[in-house]
Amino acid sequence: MKILYFFKTYILVLACLFTFEQVWSKEYSIKTQSRIQLFENWMETLMEDRSLPGVSVSIVHGKDLVYSKGFGYSDLANQIPMTKNTSQPIASITKVFTSIGLMKLVEGNKINLEDSVVKYIPELKNLKSKKFDINSLTLRSILLHTTGLPLNNKILIKPRINVQNISSRLLEDIKNQKLLFQPNRLHKYSNLGMNLGGILIERLSLKKYSKYITDIILNPAGMTSSSFEGNKGLYETMGYSRKISGLRKSKGYTNMGRLLGLPSSGLNSNVLDISRFISWHFSTLYGDLDNIINRNTLNEMQTVKWVPIPIEMPPFINSGLAFFANAFELGGVGLGYFRDKQFIKHSGGLNGFCSELIMDNENQIGIIVLANSSDAPIYWNHNSSISKNLYEIIGESLMNPDYMIQDSLKEYENVYTDHHHFHFYASFVEDKLALFDLSQSFPMRSPIILKKLELDDSFEDPNNHGFYGKEFFVTFQRNSNKEVTSLVLGNNVLMANEK
């Protein structure tokens, strides 16, 4: 039986890998291809302006990988490029995998959401709980971050610290921790709580946490480059601090995820592997795939169960708030996931690394962004958010992919810059030529729509209110081979990038 199970799993992994890589041959619309070029040029501008070390991105539509690319470097000193295959710590996105692992145990009737965790981890009785009832701390509490536990284990975060036997030390140190409030009264994010979830997995599955997650999630999803043992690649991805006096510091913080706990933040992965996870996600919700958890369980995990209002309240009151949050897509906390309107999310951050996972279930668009610096603007609510720009620029083109573009306009598509004040990408909005300002935080939101004039290669924007308001006239210049080489705006000549 074990040999048959292994054979079936092996065939499934091969099928996932083969099918997933084949989507690269899929033809996407001219609009999407143009938007990819716009995004890449905006990203290159952002990388230069912010002096970011490295960023990698992927976007998935349904089960298909649409786009994946790395920018900058995974190691600045050795000039090692960041690629779509570059692995790094994904920090707290690990919690999504731990949560799915726990819900797999619920599906198998090994534990119930309302079971007291003390039943399986009696060491919790050593917590300093004051008048609070430790028996009310349940599996549901862990998944909703309503345990009342502190944020972290009792361990100092230092570079190159020994991370051996962290889980056993966690239980030994539990006597020095205390409940901060009665469980199930308030949302407070807790790595410590999710690490207890990892101990639950080990005690109920009789497997090491890392092997259990690898066996039931990573392997079935085809995530062969993901590991709890550090990077599988030849080179270690370096993590960098925010810019300090124009410089970035790099220290040995690659073990920080293991230090905080494998179940809360210890997984290393890359954007291709997380894209495979997103593909599994949509295949489970909208197909007949149930090789990890079933559709009903996944839907349940992504339904708002708690609204994180910063006051303590009885669970029955918050249940009422959660009902309205789901009815009106207001967002809140699910079982291991977070919701922001229609978006399913989880973020991660460690010293030198950050990560953002976004999934739009309605339109079946998923995004993953990884970066190896503490100040990279990858999060959804950041100004110049890389994840939101990836969604707005490329993602939205997948929702409405078709429109006709005049062949005569395609030759103008390029970057035009004077390297000082003007930095545009010429592309299209429906059937019109448009200029997108690559220096803007969100270039898709305010394109300059150009109107064709009678004179050859000449356009205007009569409604422009910028520097050249009421006189925004554009003329494209050509060389002797009739190739477009520059754009003239007022007194400024903006040179085209070489194609």
C-alpha cells in the first residue's frame, strides 16, 4: 500500500510540474503583453529610485502561470541575479501552510476546532494565566490569533544564533510566558500560538512538523524547491536592511524564521513554487481537486470568523460582526487567512526579507511578491505597492483582455525619457495611444490619453493640467529607416529606449 501511495503521489507531482510549466506557451492578449512591458519598466524605475537589492514576482490566472520574473540581485556583493527560481524565507506566509496542515487533521477527525489545546499540550498548564481559563484556548483560537498569547517565544533575535531544538525550548520556556487576556475575546497576532499549532501537528500526526507539511502540501502541490532546511539553490539569498545613510547592511538573519519557529515563519520558497500553490488553490475552489484539503474546508478557512476590532468582546458579539463582514465583503480574519474586501491575503516579514500573497477568488487572480530588503514596498497598502501595481497593471488586463489596437499605434510603444523630469511608457488605453508616467506610484490610475492630430506622428492631450497644461503636444521623431527614435514634448526631447 505504501508503494502504491508513493507511486500515485510521484505521478501527481510530475503532472503538476509538467502542466504548470506548459502554460508558458499560452498566448496572452496584446493588451496583457503590453501591460507586462509597462510593469517591467515601472519596476526597473522603482528599483533604481529606491536602490532596492532584489524583488521577484509572479501572477497566476486560474491554474495558469501568466508571468514570473526576478529583478535586481539576490546577493549584491557577488552580483548574483534575483530570478523567478531564487528561494528566500517567506516568513509568516508559512502560517498558511501550517493552518492547512491543521485543517487536514480536522478533516481526518484527529482534532476538532473547539478542542482545548491543553488536551494535547498539557505543558500549557505551566503558563502564567492569572484568572484566565487556559482550557478555553482552542485550535480555533490559534487559527484566528485570539489565544491571548504573546507575539513571540522567549528568545532574543540575534544574528547567527543557534536555532537547534527551538520547539522543545518553547515548551520549556512556557512557564515564563503568560496569557495577556482571556482567550477568544480579542485578536492579537501570535507567532507563539502558531508554533503551538506545529506541536499539535507533530503529536497528532506522529511526524516531524517539516515532514508532515512536505508530505501533505509541498509535494502534492509540486513545490519541489520549497524547504524548511534553508535554500535549496547553490547560493544563499542575502537579506538587507533599510537604507541607512545611503547604505544597506547585510547580516546573517537567514535563520530568523527558524528562530521564531518553523510553523510560524520557517519556510523557504520562491515565486514559482508559491504560484503552484496558488494554482492548487483555484483548482480546489473551482475544480474537483481535493488532494490536500477539500473545497468546503478551504472555503471555510477563507470565510471571516473574527473582525479584529481592538477591544475585548464575547465571541457571540464578534460572530454577529463577522456575519456582516462576510455579507458586505468588509474583511476580517479567517482560519489562517486574512480578508481585505474580496482579497484573500497573508503577508510576511523578517529582518532583511518580506513577502506578500494576494488572491482574488472572484476573478481567479493570484499574486506573490518576495523581496530581500526590509523596506521594499511590496505590501498591498504601501505607497508604490508592487503587489497592487502587479494586480492593477497585469491582473486587470486578464479580466478584460480583448480590444482592438490599431497597427499604426504599435510602433510607438516604448520608454521615452530625458533622464530628468520626464519618464514615460507609451502604450494603449483601449484603442488610443497613452503615456504612463513611470515615476508615479500607481501609473495605471492617471494615464495621459493622446488624441491623434492631422500632422504625421503628432498627438495632443487637450485636457492636460500638468507642467505643459493646455499645450501638451507630442511629436514622435524617426530616423532615416523610419524607426521611432524620440518623442518631443514642448521644448523637451525624450529619447526612446533601444529595442
